[in-house]
Amino acid sequence: MSLEEYIEGAKYCTRGSICKWIPPDFIESWRFAQICPSISRYNFHAYSGGGRVIAAISLAEERGEITEELKEVIYRCQLCGACQVMCHLITELVEPLEIARELKFRCVDEGKTLPALDEVVEKIRKTGSSLGTPPADRGKWAEGLDLKDATKEKVDVLFYAGCKLSGDESFWPVARKAIELLKKAGLDVGILGQKETCCGGRAFDMGYKNELETRAKALIANIKASGAGTLVTPCSYGYSTFKQFYPMIGQDLGDVEVLHITELLDRMIKEGKLEPRNEVPLKVTYHDPCHLGRLGEGYERWEGEYVRTLGVVRVPEPPRQIRRGIKGVYDPPRDVIRSIPGIDLAEMERRREYAWCCGGGGGVPEAYPDFASWTASERMEEARSTGARALVTACPWCEENLKKGEGEKIEIYDVIELLWRSI
């Protein structure tokens, strides 16, 4: 879609600022009641979901232009989706998340980009990795694991490591432990090696929509050629890209089942193929990655129109999917954690579809590292308030950014690491 196609619905924004807070019934304290990092940090309405809607209407109706000040507002957004989850509690017509993304597309189309983001996209174009990892090194993390090369032989399960786990050596142990667990469960696993490329999701959230389509076509071709019935990834950004972004642009993975690693591990535990036995005596709290939780819902393409009922109310014909974040991946990672003997899971006040973002999305860490660090600090303070000794998450990008949070340090683990210690 284009920015203009969202404008009629955008005019139904009630200006009620519901996009700034978690629902009243879920507020446990004033300290952790806000849900949008951007408006919470900059405290000016333009930075909220509703503020971006107003800016979009002005641009679409040619009553304004993207100035340097507006460009700063547009890019200071992680596209975490919290505003849309909240907005859709009262209306299905306004799409603040999609509007915020379209505003970034408009910036790129007009050449009003940020050098830090241009640099990331250039790395993707040159190497197929947002970290700049050369293709020859893409599968280096898996050396010695005796994995099938899915470009040469058929596999049942294709493991997609993603840019962070394949390109950042500090995360290689997480990827290797994931493979060890899958093999212990008796699964036939393979990787694409040099032909595994960036999924394009982070570039898409930075405003480079054409980059997503380019990456999708090449990657989907390699995935289908592997013959795998299941595609599994430990990267929440990759998961959301496969489940949401690709269908959004009309790209199809066909009959391939897309799973996050926590979904598959949870399934293996419940089927008795993995059995956590070793006690891990630790009080932990779990952070819901935005791209696994509220942005982890599958995307359903809709072709129809809104018609007026009673001359006033607009309703979709045929009915369309209203994405409220409730169908994301929430229970599997928690069930895996709870299956580990000795673990005490304490929930944060903002959780599931109302979770506070880690700060690591939308190009914010690359362009505005101080804002990304502030967002992480807020989340780490909330984690510490539970009394937990460690925070557990299910996304390497979240883990990386959360470690930048200020304040008293607590350990941060991937779900994979804790389960591996128990098995």
C-alpha cells in the first residue's frame, strides 16, 4: 500500500492518546504504565502514534513536507507496534504502525535518509548481511556440527540463523546450542551456508522496502529448493519477516511451516523428544521480543473495501484481519522456561502484547544509539523490579540492545541457553 491509502482510515483517530499507554486494567504501577518508547522519551505529541498519523495526513494532502525536524521524528521510532495494538482496542480503521512505516518509505523515496542506515543497507547489498559478513563466512558458525548442506541435499528442517547469529561470533554459541538441541531431538536439520542471506526485515523497517522484495525472492527460492517442510529460526526479526513482511509484499513460502526455535523446542519437549533434567536454580523474568510477540502474528492479505453502515460506520467487506497482537508467540518460550527444573519465572508488569520494546528495532540503534540505550535501560529497570537475577529473551537483537541498558547489571540469556544447561 501507499501512505495515501491509509489516510481515510487515519482520519478516524480520536486523538485519545490511547497509543501511549497500556490498558488501564493492566496497569500495575504508574512507573511502568507507558507503552511507546518514542513519546515516553521525547514527550512531544508528534512522537506518538497519533502524532505520526497527523503528520501523515498533512503530507498526503500536500499541506506539509518532510522537513529536517519531521525526518528526525519519523526515524526515532522502533516500529515496535505497541501503538497499533493499543489503537486497535477501540478502532480497526487507524493503522498507526503501517503509517509510521510508510513515513519511512516516503523519506527513502525522497532521498531524505540517514547516513547510518544507508551504511547498513549498503552492507546488505554488497554481502547479503546487515553485519557485512562475507558470504564465504556465513556458515562458519556451524563448523564441526556435521550439518547437512541444504543446497546439495534434501532436509526436513531448515535452520535459518540470520545475520546476527551467523555474523557476530559472540552469538555463535547460541546458534550451536540450538542445533545440538534439535539434533538431540532426532530432527533432520540442515543449513543454507553461503546461500543464506539477509531476510531484509531490518532494511524494511528502516524504510528500504525494495530491499525486502529483492532479499525475499532470492531467499525463498533457496528455501523451497531445500525441500524442507519446516523453516526454523532463533531470530525474532527473521521470524516476523517470514510470517508478516513477506506475505505483506505478496511473497509466498508455500507449504513450508515457519517456526521460531522456541515453538519447535516446546513441541519437542511436549512430545517427549527432549527432557529437561538438570536443575537450574535461578529466578528469571522473560522479555517478549516485539517481532515474536505482537508482530509475530501471521499476515493475511485482504482485498476488499470499506462500506458505510447506517450512513456513518465503515465496515470491511469482506471481513478482514484486525491485528491486535494477541496471536503472537507468547506461550512457547514461557513453557520451555517453566519446563526447566529449578527455574522461577517472574513476569514483568508490561508483558505479552503490552510488552515494552528493547529498543533494538527500526534502525534506532544504528541512527540514535542514545535513544536505543535509554529504551533498554527502561526495560532493564522493569526486569530488576521483579527481583529476578536474570532476564531471558528469544531474540539476539533484543539481547544485544538490552545489554546496553544502564543501571545495576543482571544476566541476560537466550531461552536456548537455559534449556541447553538443563539437557
